[in-house]
Amino acid sequence: MTKTYIPTINISSLIKNNFETQRAFKTIKEIEKACIKVGFFQITGHGINLKVIKKTCGVGNKFFNLPDGKKRKLSPKKWNKKNKNLYRGYFPNEVNGKEGLDIGDLKVTKKYSSNLNNQYIEHLNLGKCLNKSSISILNKYFDNIYRLSETLFKSVIKLNKKNPDISGKAFSRLKTLSTLRFNYYPNQTKPVEISKQDGVALGCETHVDSGIFTVLYQDRKGGLQVQNRKNKKWYDVPFNKNALVVNTGRALEFLSKGKFKATNHRVLWNKSKRLSVPFFFEPSYDFKMNQSFLNGSKFKNNGEIYEKFLNKSLKKFIEYQR
């Protein structure tokens, strides 16, 4: 397997959200090429300090090392009858071989969530398990990764010769369904799936993501693989401590009229512990999914709202059958 299948792009020219320079244009065209040909790419020069990433991973590892009963204080109602949350929170490894912690926007307060009364906008009281320092680290990372994801989305908008600032129509911070997730793969005694295609043992099933982009930090264990859409072969996503892994999701495929397709990926079965930290960049729950947003001369404010689009997509994932 060749490492060069997954391109690496230095996006430092985009970080200040100035998309008009020649260097920025070249970077955007590299992103376009990677999205079309592979659906996955790694980014360097992303502006998020490695220390911030390591601290964030440290919070995740610390959480998953807690006793089961303590972790379940953050579980949705399905795994903790005392809790009211249905979407956000911790799911145990009996679900599909891995543990997970799904965190929404940390700026969402209990009062805001209650007043909005949306099935996906939930306040998660992280203080049940984490100290103030850990919560502060997560807050900082969410802010950083959200801004970075928005920059990537603005670059796609720029490709379509539109004003990048229209991203604000699709993403309103407190209404976004974006999720910061920690995936923890314990010492799995058996694979969750054997690939029907090539008989390979998997720690995470073959799937595509729901949103615009997923921006992931994976640890040294690796194991993430991407499928070539043409020859159906699988390629490793190599570990790079200075890089974040980006892939396209179903929402971007829809908005781009299939130009940027959501890409199959999977995780190989690994008997040793593994942590990954994906950020699912998802539009506001009430954003109207209309393809004129990227492709029309004028955005038609109609179509299925993103909340319903996501709801259909999540039905395929066993951890969201709650």
C-alpha cells in the first residue's frame, strides 16, 4: 500500500481567511483535486498547536480510563435511565466494539437547549466526569476545529465563485449539529466485522460520514483505511503527528451535486488500545439543503432541513439507534 494515495496539503495560506492570493487559490485547487479524486487528504499548516491536540487527546484518554459507572453518568437515556439526553454523551463498547463520547457545541447552555427543544441540540453536563481544566481544554479545541472546518468549507464556496461569507447561512454556531467525538478502541477480543469484500478483520465497519467535512486526529496506532472508488482497493491513511485528516461527507456530496463524493472508509481490527478524535462538521439543524447554495446564481431558501437529512443518515449507525 502506498502512502502517496492520501495527499498532504499545507493550508497555511487559507488560515487568515484571505482567499484572494495566488497561493490561496493554488491551495484551494489542491483541495478540490483531493476531494474529487480521493475524498480524503491530510492538512498541515492548519494553525492548531500540537500541544492543544495532545492535551485534548489526554482528556479523552483520561475519560475512558474512568470506571464504567462514572462514564455512564454522561450516557444518553438508553444506557442510563436517569439521564434525559438522547443524542449527546457516552456510549459503551458493547454497542459495536468501541466506546465513544459525543460532544456538541460546548457553548450550548441548559437553558438554551431547553428553550430550543431540538432533538440534537442538547446540553451535556461534562462536569459530572471532568474537571474545569479538562472542560476548558475541550472548549478551546472545539473553537479551533470549528473555525478550521469553516475555513475549509469557505474554500469550497470560493471554488464556486461565491462569497465565502455565505457559510454563515449554513452554519450558525449555536444551531450547528457539529460533533466532537472521541472514539476509543479497547483491547478488542474479536473484530466487529469481517469485510465481505476482502475478508479483513475490522474494528470499525465500512461507512461514509454524514456531514460536510470530518476533521480527524488519529493516534500512532493508525488503522484507518480509505477505499479507492474506481478500483475498490483499500489504502492506509498514514500517521502524521503534525497533520489532521479531512474527508468529505454526504452533505457536501449533496450540495456539490455529486462532485465531491462521500468516501468509504474503515478501521482495521487492532488488539491494542487506540484513540481517534473526529470532528463532524455539520450544518445548522434548520439549514435548507438546497443545491443552489453552492451551484446556483441565487440561493433558494427551500428544501429538506439538515436535521431531517442527518436523521436519515444516522439510522445506518448502530450507536445512534437510541
